[in-house]
Amino acid sequence: MRDNAGTGGQAPGHGTPLRGRVAVVTGAARGVGEALARRLSGTGMKVALLGREAETLRQAAATLPSPSICVEADVTDRAALDRAARQVAEQLGPASVLVANAGIAVGGPFSRTEAGLWQRVIDVNLIGAANTARAFLPQLTRTRGYFLQIASTAAFGSAPMMSAYCASKAGVESFAQALRGEVEPDGVSVGIAYLHWTGTDMISGIDDHPVLRALRQNQPWFARRVHTPAQVADWLTTGVLHRAHHIYAPPWLRWCQPLRPLFPALVARLARRELRALSGTELTDDVGVLGAGGRADWDAYSSAAHPRPGPQQ
């Protein structure tokens, strides 16, 4: 098993050089996706940036040092992803690296979260990852490439007030593990990246949620540290270079794997204490999409599902 804790280093001698090859990154308009696209471009890879925010994608792609394209696509739309895969192959070549990074999150109690919004998190984070793999897997098979699924420590122990996000991240971990066994005989490697607190707009308001704030404050000092997207992108890139089965960002997370059976009980204990101190009004006020990227996706989805009527003739 190949394991990489994100400690740096060069690609192994037997690995395939990345220079001139093609990487596809979803959720690349901002945050970790944008930082990783930039880092992979710096290795000499040609990069396709996929996401929902066309103008933000164009701005990101315009500053990359290697050839790149940006494609506006909703990862829950299989037809759009199929078109994106054809565009990538035609303009850059077949993908050798595919990073399923697109994700959104909702904070708040399950019972007070709109059903459609809760499902949207699952659709983007879990179904969208599977759709992405399905669209690009023929290219990865041709190039004997590498698929990296971005997961989270939310897969280690589910946090109250984040039920959809935690369910989706546990789901993508399981999906990637199953896919690995299917595609490795064809020469395709599958990696799972576990990200902890990362300074994206998704967590910019995390301390406004009392339960989530308490969970973070009760972690050891080193576990409370928020890492920049650029630092996380460096760890991820090292893992890509090694075609790692597991990438831990930050590296010390690898030592948490044996302790995973303990986490649900510890999280539940802290959550119960905080929830007892909160009123129903306070919990209701905490419901909402986290981060600008998530809001952009939800606004676009809501507009498409419920278009405003045009002017009367």
C-alpha cells in the first residue's frame, strides 16, 4: 500500500513524470481546488479547471503558468461532465490525474435544514464525485492515471450540525476504496485525501456555530490550527506525485486512523453538552450554506430548478 502523509519529497523514480500530462480538478474556482490547480500547473502539467463560477474560473486559469482551460460544469449533471471530458481530451489531451474536489457544506440541525438543501450537499459531494469518476475513467484507463478523491476528517467522526457533509465525506471515502479495487488491475491508482481545518471560505464562519466551535476548541492545540489552501495543495501535490493511496493534510492525521473507533463517542459527548445550552432559536439561526462557493452552487441550482418567470408579452 502506498501511503503519503504530505511531508514533501520527490516523485519516485519508477513513477510517471507529470510534466506535459493533463490534470483535471473539480471545484477549482476557489479554495483548495484553485490552489491545487496552480500547484499542479507549476509542475508542468496542463490543467483543466472545472467548476460552477465561470468568471472566477477564467480568472484562475488566466494566471496559471502552463496551458490550461476552464470548463463550467455542475458535477451533478452527467451530460455536462461528459461534454467536459470530451473538451479536455480535444483541447489538452486525455487526463492522467483527476481530482474530485468539488464540495459544499450546510451547517445546522438536520430537522431544521430544508430537505432539498440537505440532499444537494449529498448530490454535489458524493454523487458528483461518482459522476466525475465515471466521465473521466476511460481517459484514466488509457493513460494508466491517478484518481484523487478529496475527503475529510468528517469521515473519521461525524459532527452534529453537519450531517449532510459528514455523510457525504464518509460516502466518498467508501466509494474511493471500492473503486480502487476495481480499477487498479487496469493500472489506475486511487487516492483518498483527508483534509482537516483548511482556511477556505467554507469554514470562515465555523466559529459562529456553537457546537462546531466547541468541537474545535476541545481539540489539542495542534489540531485546532487552520492551514492555508496553498499548504494543503503542497501536501496534495506530493501525494499526486507518489500516486499515494492516502494523503493526510496535515501529516499527523495518519496517526488518527487507529483511533477512529473512539471519535464518534467523544464527539457525541461534547455535542450533547453544547446542545443542552442552546435554545431552539439559536439552532435555527445557524442553518445555512457555508462559504461563497457553496452559496454560488445553491443559488445556481435554485434558479435552474425554480426559474423566475419572464416578462409578460
